[in-house]
Amino acid sequence: EVQLLESGGGLVQPGGSLRLSCAASGFTFTNYAMGWVRQAPGKGLEWVSSIRSSGSNADYADSVKGRFTISRDNSKNTLFLQMNSLRAEDMATYYCAKSLTSDVADFDYWGQGTLVTVSS
Amino acid sequence: QSALTQPASVSGSPGQSITISCTGSNSDVGGYNYVSWYQQHPGKAPKLIIYDVSNRPSGVSNRFSGSKSGNTASLTISGLQAVDEADYYCNSYTSSNTRVFGGGTKLTVL
């Protein structure tokens, strides 16, 4: 059974940093691209970033480019999202998701999300 | 990376069919056959119900179908059931090698 378990969310001040983790199990992690999608309270979904199975290529939404970094540790089946220079508009539930293929593709499995609150 | 355009809400009675549209541009929906649809119930994670315009993942009911014409993709739900009441989001690959979601559509089953 595919499982994605996010952690690392919490309260952070504007301008601060946070690192999200996503522990994956139930599938061959190294074969699939992974990504992060966020959802602000009461709002719609926003794609944040995706990384290919090898970890060699990553893409970002314009809203987070230069501030967020996605990475993965294929030896530990773990996906990360390093978030710097956080803003109020970054406050959201962050979902970790598994792609259908090794390349950037649709997400067929999602975690339950971790809440990031940006407030002073 | 402008969000794709979806109607804010649609409604239908049990047994009926409804269609949700998703309008983009030549740089996303119209340029690639990489449109997907997600269903999200309140407080739950999204669920993939259509990918690559019209493909259903294993386990997804055949009451869900997808199509595309030009810059507009559509999701049709036939034989509407109470359990279908949820938010629905379209998503597309873009020419910038990114993904973009629609604003979401709230489906109400009357």
C-alpha cells in the first residue's frame, strides 16, 4: 500500500524558514517523480514543485522560485521541501504527492498534508 | 502561470449528468494532452480521477470521463450520486515545464 507521510509543518514568522519532509513507502521510490502541492485555507490547489525520479531536475511555480528548494534522498525514500523567506501567502496545507511516471506527471497518490502557518 | 478557468459551482440531481469545463490557453490545455482532474472531499486529500485528458486510473468509476477541444477540457460525471458531491480541480502541463491547476468547481448534488 502506497503511503506518504508529511512532517515538518508548524508556525513560523514571516521571513523565516521551514523544512518539510515526506516519508514514502509501498512503492519503488526511485522510479517515480514526486512533488508538492499546497492549499491555502478555504482556497484551491496550487502546484508548488516537482522533482524527477533521479533528482536531477526540478521545476517550481513562479510564486516560490528562488525561495523554495525541492530535493529527495532516494536511499531513504524521502522527499523534502526547503522553504526560505516565508511570506504570509505561503500559509497553507502542503501535500506531498507521487507522480504517475519518472517524469513530471500527474499525481496518483497524495499524503494527508502538513499545515504551515506564517504569522508573527 | 495563470490558473485555469473553471466555473465556481455546478449542480445536478441524482442520476443526471453534469459537465465541468476547464479553459486555458495554447501554452497549457491546448498545447498538450496532459490534462488531469482531481476530486477533493472536505478535509481530505485530492484524488486523481482522470489523467492525460481521458484516462481513468484503476479503481475510478467509469461514470467519470474526460475530453478536450482546443483550449478547453471537460469532465463529465454521469449517473450523478450523492457521493460525487465534492470539489473538482483540473490541472495541465504548461510550456514552462510546470503544472497549473484550475480554480476549482464545487459540485452540489441536489
